[in-house]
Amino acid sequence: MQGTVVGRFAPSPSGRMHAGNVFSALMAWLGVRSAGGRMVLRIEDLDPRAQRPEAAQLMLDDLRWLGLDWDEGPYYQSERREVYDEALERLTELGLTYPCFCTRAELHAATAPHALDGTYVYAGACRNLSSVEVARRSISRPPAIRLRVPEADNPVGTISFEDLVYGPQREVLARDCGDFVVRRSDGVYAYQLAVAIDDALMGVTQVVRGRDLLGSVARQMYVQRLLGFDTPTYAHVPLLVDPDGRRLSKRDRDLDLGEIRERDSGPERLLGWLAAAAGLVEEGEMLGADRLVERFSWAKLAGTARRGDVICG
Ligand code: GLU
């Protein structure tokens, strides 16, 4: 890989960090530090409804306690609205956006489930509304804004990339997601747009996150290409799941960093356990983040991922 690796932490401040977030954050940090790169911290606080007061501050404090440091930021997406406004304007100038008035119920009724991330493939009900119709509907309901994707037979809409952990990937936008929302009807910018723009403008070259977001890459790369940005390398990491295959979540209180920090005097037990789960060290080793750097490799993590998600408990 050419040039300095620039990675990022991109937490959403929706609650306290738990072992699942820490696993992704640790892999992102090791990916950067093992390559002598730089880490950017960006708080993804776009959605006012999905936030807990104090959560961002607690996350910064938890990252410090874990020994996962950063070189730049924190940036707050809530302060970057103008940047997204400008990107949307450029996409609109390209003739690629349109207002969508569909309600949630209409979307569910008219669409087929998406295989990768459970979101819906948009069937295009508002794709070709006349300006008169747009004006008429705008009176009763503010629209969301969607970005057009190329027809299925247009090669521009087929996105291929090599994930550092999960290997070669290919998505056909028209078939796998359809035209997607870039700004919601309440005016909040969509995750897909904000992340694509921020990763590009912040010079991020390596995106590491949970494999639940593997299905977002094609949309983010599409936005970046339309705007003439470089696209980063992607590495998705396995999820931590319980023995029934359910993703560990904030409901599992003993994996919450609040609980862990009350119980453990330092992060070594948690980090050692997560590193063993990733296949980087033997089970039972207690190690600080710094000592894991030399034990890290994408090949080891890819070997672990081939066996499926990481079962805990
Ligand atoms: N903010 C997202 C989350 O906390 C992560 C987005 C990303 O890594 O692209 O789940």
C-alpha cells in the first residue's frame, strides 16, 4: 500500500461503548498503528433522535482508558452540515437527485428486502415525478432526497472491491439497493452520504468497521466516485455474537464499558480477550494495546473471519 495509512474511529454516540464496538475500534487502531499510520476520530452525531447526552464524552474517555489514541479530531458531524449541503448541491447539479415522498409504509409495501443489510431495495415510485407533482406533494409533506443509481446493465453501477478481511466483493447498485436516501425528510443527512464525504475529505485511506456495514461500501464508493474523490481500502471485521448467533449488544450489561471499568483496574483483560477472539494471541493473555501492535496482521484476522462471527460466552 502506498503512502501513509489514515484510519478512523467513527462512533455514534448512542450509548456507552460495549465489547462489540471496542472490538471494531481495536482492529481499526491496530490496522493504523501496525502500519505506522494516523488515526482520525469522528463523532457521528447527525441524528438528534439517536443520541444520549454525555455519550460522546464518555466514548472519548473510554477510548483513552483503552489506550486507543488518535492523532486528529474529534470532528463532529453535527458541525459539518455545510459540507454535506455542498456535496448534495453538486450531486443535484449532476442531475442525480430527486425528492421522494414515499412513506415508510409505502416503502415496505412496494419493495423487496435487501439481502446484505436488511434495508429495502427502492422500486422507484418517485423517480420520474413531474415538477408540478413535486410542487403539489411538497405542500403536505417535506420530501426525502434520493440519489439515482445507474440502470442494472450500466457498468458504472457495478461496484467491485477487495475487502482486506472478507476478500473480493461485488454489488450491483440497481439490484442490491436501488436509488438511496441521501437526506431524510426531516432534513437530517443520511449516514451513507455523510460517511462517504467525510472519509474522503478527511483523507481516510483505510476504513475498518463491523461486517454489518459491508453492504454500505458500494453506496459510499459510488458517492465518492461521483464527486471525484479517491476511495479508501475497506476492512470489515466479524461481529461478536452469543452462542445463538445473536449480535452482542448493549443489553449484555457485563460487556458494557461502564461495568468493565468498575470491575477491572485496566484494559488488559478485555483487550487480551478481544485479541484472542480475533485470533491474534493465545487465550488468557492480558495485554495492553501497544503490545498488540506487533501481533496484528490482516491475514490472521481474515483466517478468523473465515470461520464465521466470534462467539462469546
Ligand atoms: N457510526 C457508525 C457506528 O457507530 C459507524 C460507521 C462507519 O464505521 O462507517 O455504527
